[in-house]
Amino acid sequence: MESGALAREAAAAAEEKKAANIVVLDLRPVTPIADYFVICSASNVTQARAVADHIEERLDRREVGKRHREGYDTGRWILLDYGDVVVHVFHEHERDYYNLERLWGDAAIVPLPAR
């Protein structure tokens, strides 16, 4: 699956689990570490895990292999590494604190379809 489509698929899965403030950053012109970041928020640890689980399940059905997962145990910042796409599922407080959108401010925000 092409990295842009993968990022949009992950964002759609997050939206299905009611993740908030979903943003996809296009990192291709900015850094070689990934093509896209998908960033979203959850209001509590249980929801953060549910969002991460749903993204993993949906991408598994598409036979997209995950390289690594971190932060699931604490549920405050769950990182799902799909190589060219890295998904960040934040608890609201951690999202405000780390503010990845500001840190990667040179990256363009990818418009997502209205649902």
C-alpha cells in the first residue's frame, strides 16, 4: 500500500474509534525518517488503546505489517511504526505537552475527507 493511502487508512480507522483532532503530516520534504505522521488524541487510556487496536486490526486486514509498537502498556502515547507511516495516539495531555505539530511545523498538513 502506498504510504499516503496507508496514512489516510490509519486516520480513517482512528476516526471510527472517535479519536479527536486527527492530523496527517506530510514529512517527505522535511525528513527521511518517515513519509507521514498520523497524530490523534484520546480522552483516556482505554480509548487510546482502543484506537491503536483498531488501527492495527484494520491495517492487518490490508496485510500491512507493523514494524514496532511502543507505549501501549501506559496508554499515554502509543506509537505504531509502519515504516513510511508512523501513527501517534496520544492522551490529550501528552498531545498538548509534546505538540508534534509545532515540532514538525515545516511539514504540510494533509487534508482529510470530511465524514
